[in-house]
Amino acid sequence: MKALQYRTIGAAPEVVTVPDPEPGPGQVLLKVTAAGVCHSDIAVMSWPADSFPYPLPLTLGHEGVGTVAALGAGTTGVREGDAVAVYGPWGCGRCAKCAEGKENYCLRADELGIRPPGLGAPGAIAEYLLVDDPRHLVPLEGLDPVAAVPLTDAGLTPYHAIKRALPKLVPGSTAVVIGTGGLGHTAIQLLRALSPARIVALDVSEDKLRLARRVGAHEAVLSDDDAPATVRELTGGLGAQAVFDFVGAPPTVRIAGAVAGVEAEVSLVGIGGGTLPVGFGAMPFEVSVSAPYWGSRSELQEVLALARAGAVSVHTETFSLDEAPRAYERLHAGTVNGRAAILPNG
């Protein structure tokens, strides 16, 4: 089969031919209908050789949907031909967090060498994907694969962050979304669906700010040195009750801290390497700062339900598997407006 692999540290990913995978006991083989392209992959490919945590070559793609092509011995719970989305953050299935469906916070994944597809295990940007357990599959139930695939990360990750902040997002409150690309423009829609908050979107790109307005942002502001003062002015000096930074770089993290109001929830979702000091006097009183990761299995089901209800729709551009390296080039250049989806069998 064809697959997109990161094969050499510092080199661009390339389309190669690899053996077709075969499901072992308890496993599921998917014929991939769509796979997502994410900034996290670019972050992975930027790591130097001395700190790279995964064996190479690595088939990329941690967002995937497909149809069940074959079942390993003893596998139950799905049937051949089922259309499913892949829950990406695989865990051991047995620890206290996995028992809650929070495999994104599995307590033993590192110890046992369990990795998500595309982030250590072979990923979804390939004609076929081997899934370790049917519990990691969620029925699409009529959702279009291209519409559904970004929801497995670009939908699930902001949903998880927003859900914990909802008690703060009462009528008259303000939520700030920093970075309005794949995750950020989805977060705006989720905030509109789940809360009455006024949404202020920040980005360095006018194209992405236009997208932010189109999907529901009440205000769209350039993310520059003047952004904190602008947000303070928009909030009558109070600041925001919730801030979601989907970039996570030092400049955006500084803005996140500067626009937070008293008792705000600040979520540093992006993995750009920025950190925010927390301590008496460093931030307004009782600000909570978190660095959430992905989401739970039940939350993925909730996100897909929101999509079926028409509450969230990720703007996507599609590429063939042979075009996948160009999709990463465009993502790195910041010219993908929304999310890129690869159609390996399209």
C-alpha cells in the first residue's frame, strides 16, 4: 500500500510503498477514507535527532476515518463495512484514567510503549490503518468522512478545553480564541453552540480572521502588540473569562496572560513551547492555567453528535495521497485556511 512517511530527521515526508498491514487478534484493519494533516506533525518533524522519541520511518496522520476492511481473530464490536472514526490517544484500557474513558491521560502509556497512530504508531495517511482495539472506533452514523476526520483532533481537542471552562462562560462573559486555523475556527463554532459568551478571535492572518468572522466570532483582532489593550477595551477593562491559545508560542502565551481577567480559565492548547508564570501577583487573582491534551472517548462521541446536529463544520481542503507532501508544505507556510484532509483511496 501507499503511505506518507517521515523517514529521515530534518527531511520532508515522502509517499512510499509499504507492506499491507494484517490484523492480529483483537485488532481492526481500516480502509482509510480520510486522514487529517495537523501542525502537531510539523512540530514532531522539527525535533532534533538527539530528542526524537519515535522509531523511523513513521507513517504520519493522527486523525483518521475509514471503513472496517478486516477483523483479527476474536475481534468483536464492529463489522466489516462499518464506517468509523478513530479515537487517537490510545491507552492501556485498564488504569484509572482509561476506566473513565480518558485514554488521553493514560497513566501507563509511556511505561508500556503505547503510542497514538501517527505519533509513534503507524498513522492514517495511508491506504490502510491498523487499529489496536475496537474500543478506539466511534461510528460515523451518516457523517461525511471528510467532514468528520478533523473532528477527531481539531474538534475533540478544543471541545475538551472549552467544556471545562463552560461554568465561567455565562451571559455577558467573553472568550478569547488565539489562533483561528484548524482548531481555532472549530473552537469558535463550539463556543457559539455551547455558550452565550462573546467571542473575540485573534490571529496574525487577515484570511484566518475573515474565516473566524464567518464561523461566528463577534470580534476579530490582529494578534499583535496592541491586541491585549484592544481586548481590554472591548471588555470594559475586565479582561476575558476564558482564553484558549491554539498556538502556544511565547508571544501568544504572553497575550493569553495579558487578556485574562480575574478568575479566568486560560487553556494553553497549542504546543509552540510558550509557558505562563503562575503565582501571587503574576496573574490576576485566581486565574487557572491548564495545558489540556486531546480529549476523552465520550467527548469524541459528543463532538460527532454536535456535527450531526449541524452545530460545527470544519472548513477543509482535500488532497490526494500523492499530494500529501504539498499539503504539509502549505500548512507550514500558513496557507491552509482551516484543515487539510488527505483522501488515500480517493
